[in-house]
Amino acid sequence: MNRTLYTALFYLGLPLVAIRLWLRARKAPAYARRIGERFSWGLPAMQPGGIWVHAVSVGESIAAAPMIRALLARYPQLPITVTCMTPTGSERIQALFANEPRIQHCYLPYDLPCAAARFLDRVRPKLAVIMETELWPNHIHQCARRGIPVALANGRLSARSARGYGRFARLTAPMLAEMSLFAVQTEAEAERFRLLGARPETVEVTGSIKFDLSVDPQLLVRASELREQWQAGERPVWIAASTHEGEDAVVLAAHRQLLASHPDALLILVPRHPERFNPVFELCRQQGFKTIRRSSAEPVSASTSVLLGDTMGELLFLYALADSAFVGGSLVPNGGHNLLEPAALSKPVLSGPHLFNFLEIAAMLREAGALQEVDDAHGLAVAVQRLFELPRDAQKMADAGLRVMRSNQGALQRLLDGLDRLL
């Protein structure tokens, strides 16, 4: 399939796109708003001539934030347009850069030639930077036609994804050849991009910028103060973060088992997507757990068993409140989420076995003794209980995670150097 056929199929599939938006809007009403932006109609007023950064959703937006701040500092004369595809990503971008007037934001239009052309004619960027894996043939081709260099930042490409791209070589190979820089996380990923059609001179191994996460020391201070307000300074607290459908019941089963030996244990449960906040809250209540919502600002009491993290932009703070962290999206075959956020906060890290989106990072943490993988509710309960009862072991895991973080930093600087050359 070449780009012409891909585009024709995309146009023919627009009714399915509309149905998908409608279905999503039933669970998350924000999907029904700003639809015009997805076709480059009704875009907000924008200053042209800057840098365009695309981060598909929340995780990529958070990962992109240090890079965007560094670009703001390096190029004080340039506006930066940040796009995404999801309402949660949009909320995160607006919260991260609420006080930065040079940040412009809208949804990325669908990958149709007319929509991509209207978007680029409005924004007229000097450079396009795409986070991780969100590659769209028509957007990239329209950039190439205008002489706009396109860089992939913090690039990752699993073997499974590479096989998928390889099945459409007539579409993907020309697209990759039109790009100017692939700043990828590992040599294995670099080789996959080369084999798929990226020009060898454009591929660089820079490492993962997620290792360059910096934690505000005041975050830990505020977390400690809040635990004291809860009178939970000595209370065992654990967090299950970024959970997906099918995981919450497993986590709650683990928490119930844990309460048999530690009746004062507190679980902070943070679903990945806002549309699941209400259903997960009801699940906690139905299962008999005394649950309060973080958004209610109600203080945690001695009788509180579960704190539902139903706010946006607080995940690092919620990690800081806990003694140990389970990272979700990993007990179900979703591929996992960022294991380095709790590690950067000096927390022992637990996960399920499905980590195909973070294979290299997971391997580093596992080999260092900073990560333990579990398969089910019983395994999760036993792992959390061990960390509660063996604080030295917990500290060893935490220290190992910090060492992995610090020994792999520097990717952001290497990425910025590559973007400098393109500008």
C-alpha cells in the first residue's frame, strides 16, 4: 500500500472515524468538543514560524515537557506549538504550560493531505518534532514538500511494531526517508528504523529522555506534610498507578489480602483515563472499601482504605505520598507505563509482566534490582507486604532505581544538540 491508497482509504473511512469519536464521547464527553480542530478548521490564533511538537497523549506530553522547556530557553524568540490527539493530553499540555505565553496548543488534525496542509499553512514551523512513535505519512510528506525538517524525539520501536510497519513498506519506507532525524532510545531500535527505510545518517542513539526527569524537592516535602496531616506518617501506603480496565479488580483483591496482615494499609488507586474515575470509584465502594476521592479534598482518615486519584497532573505527587509503587498497564497486555517516575522519587517499583513498551528500561531496572514483576493479585499482595515488612529491602530497591536513573541521564542534551543542527 502506497501513500495514495492509504489516503483514499482514510477518506473512505471517515464515517468510521466519526463513529469512533461518538463512541469515545459517550464515555469521555470531551471527545465531542473541538472536532473542527481535527480537520484544521477553527484552529486558535497562532503565531507562525516557530517549532511544532507533537505528543499524542498524556505520557508523551509529560515526557516532552523537559524538552519543550529547554527549547523555550534556547530559542526565546520562537513560539512553540504543541499538539496532541486526546482530551487528557490536551488538559495536561494546558496545565503544564499555563503560564507560558509562547506555547500554542491545538489537536493535531487527522492525517489527510488537505487537513495537514491547512495546519502547516497556519503554523508554518521551522522544525517539526514528533515524540516517540506517532508517525503520520501525510503530515510528514507535507512537511517535506515545504522543506520543514521532521525529527523523531525519544524514538522507540518495538519488534512487534517494526513488523507492522514492515508489512506496509511502500507506505512507511518513503515516509521514513523524508525525515531528518531519528533520536532513538537504543541501538536495537536504531537498526529497526534503518531496516525500514530511514536514511542511516539520520539515525542517532541518544537514549531515553525519560531518564532526565527532574523532581522538585518541594514535592517530597509537600507529600510528607500531607501524610502527617493524615496522621499517616507510620501508616503503610502503596500506590497502583495508571491502571487499565481489568487491573483495578486485581489491585483491590491484592489490597484486601494485604489488609489481613496490615489492617491500616492505605491504597492510592489511580486509573489511567478520566472516564474511568467514576466506574472505579463505584467498584471500590461495591467491594466494601471505605473510599474517598482526591478531587473532593476530603482528608484521609484512619478508616479510609482507598484514596482514588481522580485528579489530573498530580501523578508524581501521588507517587511521592506512597512507600512503594505498582505501575499499571502491565497486568493486562497494554505494554506498561513509565516505570521511571516512581524510581525518580526513590520508590521501589512493581509491575505486571506486560512491559513491551518499556522493554529496555524494564530490563535495566530489573537487572539492577529496582523492579519486581508480579503476575496476579496474590503475587502483588505478597510483594507489597514484603516491602512493608522489610524496609531495608525496600530501600535497596529504591536506591537501585535512582542509580539507574542517574547513570543513564544525558539523552535530553544529546537530543537538543540534534535539533540545534536542524534549526
